[in-house]
Amino acid sequence: EVQLVESGGGLVKPGGSLRLSCAASGFTFSSYSMNWVRQAPGKGLEWVSSISSSSSYIYYADSVKGRFTISRDNAKKSLYLQMNSLRAEDTAVYYCARDSEMYCSGDCYGDYWGQGTLVTVSS
Amino acid sequence: EIVLTQSPGTLSLSPGERATLSCRASQSVSSSNLVWYQQKPGQAPRLLIYGASSRATGIPDRFSGSGSGTDFTLTISRLEPEDFAVYYCQQYGSSPWTFGQGTKVEVK
């Protein structure tokens, strides 16, 4: 059974940092691109970042570029999101999502999602 | 980037009724690369439909998707109590992934 479990969320002051983790199980983690998607309270879904299976390709939304860093450790079957210079507008539940196909070079969607971890940026 | 606009914002229906949700794209979605998700309060999005019209594993056949180009539709043929939720469309044919703002299906 595919499982994705996020952790690392919490309350942080504006300008602070936080590192999110997503632990994967039930599939060959090293064969799939992974994604972070966030959802502000009461709002819709927003794609944040993606990383290819071997970390060769990395993409960010303009809203987080230069502040967030996505990474992965295939040996540990884990995905990470380092968030620096946090702002109030970064407050959201952060989900990790798996690409729908192995070694996807495009045209893939998120087929499995974790339960999310809440990040609150407030003084 | 492709902007997706969902309508209506809220759909008030009774169990057993038919629900028709619309998703319109600002430009053509290549290869019908569009999915629909269902989200209930406090839960992650659940994949319903991919490729505009293919049901994901385990999704009941009362859910169906259609459309191409810029106009897509999710239809729930007969609403069950567990279907009252928020539904999002998302395109994956063009980077970055973009989502519609959601349609809430509520009990009338």
C-alpha cells in the first residue's frame, strides 16, 4: 500500500525557517518524481515544487522561488522541503504527492497524497 | 500558466440527484491532461478522474468525466451521502500544475 506521511510543520515567526519531511513507503520511491502542494486555510490548492526521481530536475512556483528548497534522499525514501524567509502567506497545509508514473518526463499528475502537515507563520 | 475556472462555486443538491460540475481552462489543455479530485474537510485530495475521463482505481461508476480542449465536466449521476465534498480540477499538460478554485457540493 502506497503511503506518504508528512511531518515537520508547526508555528514559526515571519522570517523564520522550517523543514518539512515526507516519508514514503509501499512503492519504489527512487523511481518517481515527487511534488509539494499547499492549501491555505479555507482556500484552494497551489503547486509549490517538484523534483525528479534522481533530483536532476527541480521546479518551483514563483511565489517560493529563492526561499524554498526541495530535496530527496532515495536511500531513506524521503522527500524534503526546506522553507526559509517564511511569510504569513506561506501559512498552509503542505501535502506531498507522488507522480502518477515512474520516471515521468511530463504529463503526470499526483495519484497519491499524504495527509498534510500544517505550517503557520505568525508572530 | 493555464488558469482553470470552476463553476458553480457551490452546488446545493439532495441525495439521489445528479451533479454537474464545470471546469474551464484559459487555453487548451493538451492531450486532455486534466484530473478531478474530491476533498473532504481535514483530508487530502482523493483522485477521482484522470485523462479527463478515466476513473481512478476504486472510484464508483457514478462518477464520470468528459470534455476536451478548454471545457471539462465532472458528473455525479446520483449523489450518495458521502459525495458531499469539495471538488477540484487540475491540469497537468502544461507546467506548472494549476488547479481550479473548487466547487463545493452541499446538501440542500
